[in-house]
Amino acid sequence: MPKYFNTIKLKISDEEKKLRLEDYRYALENGYYFGPPVDIDDFMNKDIFDEFVRFKCLNCGTEHDEEYDILLEIWDESISDYPKIYCENCGKESSVPLDVYHKQTLKVFR
């Protein structure tokens, strides 16, 4: 977990597990899956979590969630301590993790 912002873990439902299992089977049958085989019973009995980061725009204050896996693909930790993305509302590259937002806005009001 990153040290400058928190992530939110949400347990996925059994229905979501079934959908992911269907996606796995489809990928397996069509040659899109290249990983090790998945034990289906183990998968269905295991608690699985999706991880998100809550973002807030420094410009307009709009909040939204982003999947942490996707952030890891686009964020270079060697360049910045936290990801900064475009706001879906105002279109400016000023949406930061909520924890970072609070730290930065507190500095403004001191």
C-alpha cells in the first residue's frame, strides 16, 4: 500500500465472482489467458477484494473512485509520491487521492 494515500478494499459478491469466472473460462477457451490454471473451487470459496482510491479534484472538488490496479499501470512512483489524474468534471489534471487533497488544502488554510 502506498505511504502517501490510502486505498479502499471492497469484498466482491458471489455474483461478481461468477462473472469473473465466466470471463476466465472465456479467456481460457479462446487462448487469451496465459497464467497458471485457477482452482475454481478455491476461487469461489476465497474472499476476494477490489481495491480503489478515492480522488478529489483540487480545482472543482468533484470526488470519484479509481481502481488501484489501473493507477499502478499509469502512475510512475519514481516521479511522484501520488498519482495526479484528469478530473471527470472540469477536465483539468488536478484530481489527487483524497488523503493528498486534505494535506494540500490544509496547507493552504494554515
